[in-house]
Amino acid sequence: MTSNISGSDYTTRFSSLEPTAKAMFLARVAHMATVAAREAYIPDKAHPDRNFDTPDGPMLRDEMLFVHRITGYTMHVLDRTEGEGQDASVMAMILEYYRAHRLETYLADWLAERTGHQSEIAN
């Protein structure tokens, strides 16, 4: 399933949230990313030896960098020090990550909860 929401609509909806609602959205984004990061421990055809003791280091590093950026931005949201246009760049980063991990429908649902819009999910 994919979302019918455009990147700019995601940004508009995210930017319209109060700081605590933005922080909750970002917390959900980071939390789900830690779940997705578990992929670094799961063996597959390309990495049959990958497990908890020998994870995919570059993948795990990239996952942790994403979480680092999201949690860092959360601090700016809560103390209201976001830079001009920063919501758009952060949302673009989130969309890129979530689309790559096929998790975009979560974003639409989470924003719908906070903004009162329907999630606009296409089957």
C-alpha cells in the first residue's frame, strides 16, 4: 500500500502540528526506525552470515544515523529552535527512509491522527 499524499502535503501537515504533537510524530518515526534496523541482524541471500553477533555494520550505521537525526530534530522542535525550512528537509529525509523501507503508510496514519485528515491510503 502506498500513500496518495505528496511530499509537500506531508510537510504542510507536519508543520501545522503543535510542538508536542510534532515531537510525538518524530518519536514514532524514530521508534519504527529502530524496528527496521533489526534487519541488520537478519541473514539473507546477500548476507547469510549476518546475525546479532555479526550484524551488517554499514547498514546498522546508516540506521543509527537516521535515528540520530530524527531525535536531534525532536530537541529543536521541543525548544522551538527549528530553522526556516527545516521541517521540509526533515520530512524529505523521513519520506526517503520510509519509502525505502516500505513504511510510508505509517506516516500517513500518524499524521492523520494528529491533524484530523484521513490517511488517504491507496491499495
